[in-house]
Amino acid sequence: MTDDPYARFASPAREALPRLTARERDVVLRELAELERHGRAGAPLLESLRETAARVPERLYADSAEVLLRMHEIAGSGNLQSNLSSLPLVRACFAHDLVDGPGGGGGVDAGGEGGRAPAELVVGRGHIAPAFYAEHYVRGSLPYVPLTTLHQGGLTGVVHRDLGFRNTMRYSLGVGVAQAVSLAWELTRRGDGHRKVVCLAGDGELHEGAAFEALRFAHDAGLANLLLVVDANGKGIEPLSKPLNTGYLAAYLGTLTEADGLDDGAVEQALGDLLSRPGPAALVCRTRKGDHSFKPADAGRAPATPGPVSFATTAGRLLADHRERTGEEPVVFTPDMAARFGLRGHVPYTNTGLAETLTVGMTLSLPDEVTKVVATDAMYYMDSLSMLTEATTSVRNLLVLAGRSWGAWGGAHNATNLLGQLLNTRVYEPVTAAEFHACLDRLAADPATTHVLSMTDAAFEPPARDCAADIDAGAWLTPPGAGDDPEVAVVTFGYASVLVDAANRGLGVPHLHCASLTPRLDPADIDVLRRARHVLSVEYNGADCGFGERLRAHHLLPLEVHAVRADIDTRVHRRQLPLHGMGPGQLRERLARLADQRKGTGHAPAYA
């Protein structure tokens, strides 16, 4: 990819200035000036960054661990402990010239002896990209300015080819092992099977079915050039139920070596030995990991006025409330995401590890009358659509909690719509506790239909009105005037209702909120929308086969769709919203334009 480095990093870096030390600010401003003066739009991004590092050679820190800490302190979030546990593995990769760029050797087509690195490197543990950035920095091949933009729209927290990695990762950790096996197979197919492929993975990542399948295939295909390097820290988000089973790795890969993953020299030596030996192998590095998610130093202080919490984290309490109300004990399965849904201390649950397909499969043989809850990430369900289809056609009383962050890990904009296209399935995005309970009550009344609840990882105050009385209908958050034919109206789905409700204050555009992806609106509400000249639908969701398109096609409404039309970038939520026209100011401007159309004529265009 080519990129304009100044355009990419200048804004988030300047916003970070108040969080920097005086020395950091001085260096960042000098680097920005160099990028503005010499950065070449159209040139490879890394090339421009390396040139800037050479022009401002001052290094603020000599230890990449210290750089990692500062990156996360500046960002205020991230996976610091995961990066620290893998840092000795990353340093070993640099030491053996496996990493693209100055200070790390070659890469696929540059550097190293003869213009090539001694082996290919695939980083399956995709969220340790910051450890590579930090090591690049202390070795002089990256400036400091991009490090101040982690998760803020400048520097992505997951591996990407644009930033010097052999592979790009978006949705699933398990894809890394498959990427490595694919590359090892291709090298073998074209007669270059002596060239090794090093894959950095984690012990939690190896729980994924895709990883098992890839290693089995590598063994059966006789791939002699795969070297799997495992960060065995005994922890995913939660502690693993059992230590890594090295027996199956040895069975599939033949040679297995263990090393002290906290000792840089031991890891470097072990990796070098295996690189020099013929045949496939596994290197298991015993490391240590603290809490999964980074919390700033002041995060533990109680705020003077407690604010709203992420809606997804209320799921455990709401499930406990449902149990208290009905006397029914749900059976809950989650692939290492109990914290995300606030399950601990509220309801019993079974952690299946990062095994999305099995998590759904665990519901297949349970008694019909039992309420089965599967709680994982909305985009991870795409790993297990076949198993989910099996479940939706055979399992009764199935509740699927599809957590949706659309934050630093990115996401699939159409995940909710794909879930909504499965047989015997209805999708909801509740934004109040009462709507959540209404979904469970509807499941009890219609146990043959799988109920998918898109659970938003965002903190917000719930709207004053909701759809709890009829979860399939709509509720007017801003009602139309009595007896009037509204010239304009806005109809919204789930979390977008919260965003639009805030943007609509003082504008008074009639606003109908729906919690269902495919609502069954009251005839009176349909009549109001049909009589309006301009109707805008808003959803923080993919437009194709989404809420607005379905509503317009089903009811033949004069409806303009305002929805997500690009995939979800790897940046925090508040920076994500403006990318899709969902920022507070953007929505208010859009609603103001709609309000101005009250005196206009004609019907709405198809799309915003």
C-alpha cells in the first residue's frame, strides 16, 4: 500500500501531545515537521517512516518494554501484557533477521543475505504488532510519532502488510496458523520447500479449530518447512483450564523444543537451532502474562459521579435477573469472553477457550427445555456459521449473545446481517435492560427460533422509551405531532437509536426506534412513515441486506438508508464512528438537513 504518512499520523499525534512528556512532544513535533516536509505521498508507508527516523535519530528510550508501556499509556488501552509476554520472541525474530526493515533484517523480498530474510515470518498472534513497532523504534527504524497514535487511527494494533508484516489479520486469531501453513505449502509446491516458515502463535490461539485443522494438514501433506513458535503463557483473556498440550504438537510436527520464554538469550538460541535443522518443528516458550486488557494507572479510582458502563458487560447481571424472575437456570458457554459479558459472579458459565465452533456445538445435545446461551464476538460467529446453522435448525431455546465492539480489533460490518439470514433466527439489538428481558421472554414463547442479541460494547445512557412492550415493534423516541402528516421522519435500529436520539435534541425530527433487525411495525406507524415525504433510516450496521434495506423493500417506504458501507477499521470506538458518518456532529448535521426538507417536495433517494 502507498499512503501519505503525514495525513495518516498528524491529527492523532497532535491530539496525543497533552499526554506526552516534554521530551516526547519535542521529538514528535520535529518528526511531524520532517514528515510534512519530506514525506512522500504515494511512496510505501514504511519507507517514509524509516527516512523520518533517520532524519530525527534521537531515541527517547532504549528498552522496547519501556516503549510498549508508553504506547499503551498514551493510547489508554490495548493488550500490553500480551505484547510483553511475547517480547523475547519478537526480539529473537529481529536477531535472526526475520523481520522486514532496517534493524530487523530483510523480510520477504528485501534485506538479509541475497536480498531475502533467512525464513518467512507469519505473526499468528496478531495483537502483538505493537511489540514489533517498539523493537523497530529502539533499533532506529521507526520514528516515535506513529507510536503515539496506537488505536487512534494512525497505527493499528494488529498485524498488517502495510506496516511491514508478511500477513494481515482482521477477524480471527486462528487464521495465522492457516496463513503459515498455506505459505509453507506454496513454497513446497514451487520447489522451495527448504525455505522455512516461522509462525508466532499463542497457546490460547491454538484452541481454535482452524489451528488444529491447519496443523493436521501440514502433517498429512508432509510439509517439512513449518516452524511453529508458541508463546505459552497459560492465559487467554482468562487463565487456560489446562496447560498447553505439547503432545499433539510433537505428534504433528515431530521435533519439539521448550525454552524459558522470559530469557531473551534462551529464546534466541532455541530459535536459531531450529532454523538450522531440517524438518518441521515446534518451539514452546514458557512465558508469563498479567491482566489481558491495559488499564491506565488512574483507572481504579472511583469517579465522583459513576457513569454508564458498556451495555455488553451488563449481560451477566441481566441473565441473573432473568433466572431470579423465572426460576430457570440457563446453561452458558463462552469462548474466553466472560469478562466481556460480565458473567463472573452472576451466572455459572463454561469457558470453552477460543473455540468458537465448539462453543456453538456444545448446545446441540442439551435438553430442549434448557435455555442455552452462547456468548462470543459477533464477527467470530463467521468462523462457525455452519455449526450455527446446524444449531438454528435443531436446537430449541437458543440465545446467542453477539458482542459487538467495532473498536481496535476492527470487525465485519455485515456480521449482524449474516446472522439474520440464518434459518429460524431473529436478530435484535437491545439498548435497555427491559428490551433484553423482552428478548428472553420472546424466546420462551417461541423456543424453536434462535434469538440473536447484538450486544454493543459501548457505554451509553438508555433512551427514555423502548420497545420492551413489543420487542418486534417500534417505539417513538420523538413522537410525530398529533394529527399532523409529518414531512420527515427518522427510523433507527438498536445502538443507532441512542446516537440519533442524542443528535436529535432540539431538532424534533419524529424518531422511531426499533430493537429488531426485521421489525413488525404497527400499521399506524407504517402509515406515518408512508405519508412522510422524506424518511431516513439509520443503523450502525452494514447497509447491504440490513435494517434499512429490508424495511424499505418490505413496506415500500420512501426511505433513504444511512448505514455502514465500508469494513470496520482498527481504531477505538470514538474514532470509529466518524468513519461511517455516525459521529455526533455528523448525525446532527444530517438530521438538520432532513428537518430543512420539511418544506421540500419529492421523495428520498435510495442512499445517504
